[in-house]
Amino acid sequence: MIYIFHLLDKPGAAELRQRVRPEHKAYLAQQAERIAFAGPLLADDGQTMVGSLLAIDFADREAAQRWLSQEPFFLAGLYAGTA
């Protein structure tokens, strides 16, 4: 089943996002064959990253939550919240 993660950054976290981004991309690459789509959420200027949207196939909700709990942006405290 595909699970959607709609993740918003904490305000003022642009530097943290840029610093952790290589780890985030490497973590996503490990699941590349299961990703339906993934990408940054952008501010109205169309350039500033303010969050992430991920759609990934997992066996169940528990597996999806386990994966997210180890995601580098999540571990770094980038996200203000998840939906």
C-alpha cells in the first residue's frame, strides 16, 4: 500500500535542510524502487523548500512509521509536524 507523508519544516530551518539533504537523498535512494513520487514542498516563490511530500509503498502503517522514524530530516528535527 502506498503511504503519503506530508511533512512541513520548522520555521527558519533552511540551513538545517541544506546540511542534511545529502543524507536524506541517500536514504530515499535505498527505497527508490518503492517510491511512487517524492519531492520538496515549495513556498510561493517556487524556490524555497518548506517541506517534503513522499509517497512510498510499504507493507503496512507500522513499516511506514518505522521507516519515517529513521529518515534523516526527521532525526535532525527538521519537521514541524507530519500529516
